[in-house]
Amino acid sequence: MYDEDAILDAVVAVIKEEPGYTNETVTKGDPMVLDKGYAKCAIIDSGRIDNMIEDNETPMYYLHARYAPTLRIFYRYTFDEETRRSLRDETKAMMTRIDSHPTLHGLVERCYCSSANEPAYLRRINGTGPAYMYREISLSITRIETLTMNE
């Protein structure tokens, strides 16, 4: 129960179905991928977990575990207009991929993108300008588990 790693692994697998994303460019919470200079990459971070129990009059009940990870899409900065357009296209493609893949390889009941933030800049450490432009996408993933009551 509460297998958050399995949920994140399923999301990573779906992201890698999108062209240009590989084992090297998609990570679970590891920002070191940004140091490698890829043109685009994605980082998925774990988030909040909520649950709701649906009780009925049988010796079983259902646990609806809702996971809310955050997906950040990074696009290497070139020129402002070009990078914004590329990031907008990447975000649309990623959100469409996740929304149209509702079961995430049979692991969850429902998955959708609940929101996407405004694009933001990730500055270089030496202050010479932006290195990446990125956008955060909030996901909502529901997994249902049947549990038995202890009698």
C-alpha cells in the first residue's frame, strides 16, 4: 500500500514515451540532470498523498489514495520567444500524453494534469543569464486498493 515509487516510475515511463525523453533526461527528483546540458529534460518530484476510505457494509472497504506529484519540464534557454514557444509546445505535448494515458500502464485508476504554472527562468550560478526555462505541471493520480477489515 502507498507505493509512491511505483506511481512515480509509471509516470516516468509515460514521459519517456514522448520523443526526446530518455533514461538520461528524465529523473525522479534529481536536479543533477540539468548539469549535463540537455536541450530538454524532466524532473518528477513526489508530492502530497491524500486518502479517502469508502466504507460499505461488506467485510471490505476501498482506499482511494490520491498522489499529487509535480512534473517540471526544462527547456534549454536560447532566445526568449523561441524558448517560450518550445516550452509551451513541450508542456502541451506532455499534458496531452499524461491525460490521454489514464491508467499509467494499469497501475492507477485515473491520472490527469490539474494545472501548469507560468514559465519561469532557472538562472546560471555565475549570474550571466538564464540557463533553462521551465514549467511546473501538477498531477493528480488516484489509485484504488481493496482492503479487508480485521474481524
